[in-house]
Amino acid sequence: MKDLEQLRKEIEKIDSELIRLMIKRNEIAKEVGLLKNKKGIGLRNIDVEKKVMERYRRMSENTLLPPDVAEAICKLLIDSSVELQSGLLNKKCEKKISIVGGSGGMGQWMKRYFERMGAEVNIIGRSSGSPTDAEDSDVVIISVPPSAISATLKKMVPFCKEDALIFDISSIKSPFADDIKEMAKHRKVCSVHHMFGPSAKTMLDRNVVICDCGCKEAVSEVADLFDSEGSNLIFTSIERHDELMAYVLAFAHASNIVFFTTLRESGISFDELNKIASTTFKRCLNASVPVSEENAPLYHEIQRLNDNIDDMWDVFEKAFKEVKKASLSKDPDRFIEIMESGKEYFSDHQ
Ligand SMILES: O=C(O)C(=O)C[C@]1(C(=O)O)C=C[C@@H](O)C=C1
């Protein structure tokens, strides 16, 4: 029988071989990406991905490698090749772009994104640049907190070229919806919301919401700027945006804040709870811990400045009371019904 050292040496050899093959796989995926670019073929092919995953499952059936594990590895490999290919989609944008408030995380992200496409980007921040720097810009992006958008738009627009494309990237639109719609009657203005934070490496599979404020030309130009690297563009009105954000942002943040506040109020230390964590508890932590580390003043604006926030809290309180009543009732029927309705509500979710 081989000793432990020998066996570990064998595993090490296999690991190097696996890494070598995975690198080779990505090199070929890069070639596929370049060919797709040349032929103008879309980035992802879901049918091919399904076939590749089936292949992994089939090859691992009746072996010591469970098919679920083989499939998970396959998914990681495909994600990696798609990410690599998305970085090759070097769409061109040879415009002059000013980012007002661009020293923040998302402003810097926009700078990197547009520079990757060849744009000339300048930042107009509190300590650098002045509104006159936007005078010859083709695109002016407003990247300041939601409560400061209206005033910033009013200050910047007189300095912008007549045909400049102007848009904000605020996560909440209620505080300036009327002002921006008024502006869009005379200027190429619309409103954008990127549904990701500054850590996103590329646009791959990222949602970008484009709100029509009344100027169709602005919407189509913005769509062209963000239709890149495998992004998903979602078009909506500025009002619907905030109705949806009351749940996608405000409720999602609030329920996570309630989660960690409840734990803290319980009087039990986090360490003690975390030591015996269950799968669901760990999943909740995965969402809740990053929320606790977020930009608190911005998160407060997302709660406070959405015109639909009262409706959301009414629904939240009603749901909370219902779930509490059903959970404490001796009769399980209502509780089961609530669980089944949830499953049905999510039935389209893959
Ligand atoms: O076959 C392709 O078109 C590839 O780009 C390769 C690959 C893969 O990694 O297997 C990656 C992305 C596609 O969506 C499908 C498959």
C-alpha cells in the first residue's frame, strides 16, 4: 500500500494537470470568442451550454465523482470562458465623456467601462474640475447622491453642448423625476440605473435599467452605450422604476437590516449563533453581512426618498403579521398554504 506522502504527490500531479487543461480550455474559449466577434455571433449559446453540462453529467455517472459536482465544475468553467469572451467584446465609443461626481465607486466604474471602449473620460468632482469642463463633452453622466441630482442637473445643463446626451445613474428617481421629465422636453436627457456595484468586472449578465423621461433619442443613445459585454438592458418609465425599486432595493435592504437587528437584539452573541449555523442561516448571512457593510447614508436615501415606500411598508407589515399568526397557530393549514403560494410565486425561477 502507498503511503500518505506518495498519495498526496499523486493528487498534486493530477491537480497540476487539471489546471493545465483548464487554462487550455480558456485559451480555446478565447479563440471561440474572437471568432464570434468576427462573425457577429452573440456571446452565449444556452443550447451548447446545456449539451456541455449533460456531457459532464454523463461522463461522471456511476463513478466516484457525483454528477452534481461535475455539473457545478462545468458551470464554473463555462462562466469563466463567458467572462473571458465578454472582455473581448471591445465595442468602440470614441466620445468625450464627463462624469460629474465621478470620484465615487460607481463613477470610477463608469470611467473604466468607457475607457475600455476608447472614450476620453474626465471627472468633475468636488475637488477636481469645474462645470465648464463639460462644455465639449458628448455625454455627461451625473453620479451624485439621489438627493443632489436635481440641483446638479440644473447646475450642469447650461454648460452642456446643445446635443449632449445627459443622464444620471441614481438608484432612486422620485426626488428628481418631475425635474428630469421637464428637462427632457428640451434636452437629450434620460435616466439610468445599473443594478450592480463597483466590484463588477464586466457587464456580463448585469442588468442596466434605462428610464424613458420623454426623450426617445436619449433612450436609444444610452441603450447603445450600455449594450455591450453581454449586458441585459431593461426599459421602463421613471415612475415604474421606483415602484419596482421599493421591493428590489428598499425591501431587500430593509429585510436584511431587520435580520441582523433581530439577531443583535436577541442578546445572543453572533459567535455563538454562527458556530451552529444551518444552511439557511448561512444563506441569510451571505445576504445580510454585505448589507451591514454598505454605504449607510445612501441606503437611508433609498428608503426615505422613494415615493412608493409607504405602500411597501404596508405590504411588509401585513405579510409579517400573517406569517406570525400562521406560525403560532396550532392548525398548520394556513402556514402550509403560505409556503405553497411562495413556491408557486417563484415557480419560474431557475
Ligand atoms: O461553444 C461556445 O460557443 C463557447 O463559447 C464555449 C462555451 C463553453 O465554455 O463551453 C462558452 C460559452 C457558450 O455559451 C457555450 C459554450
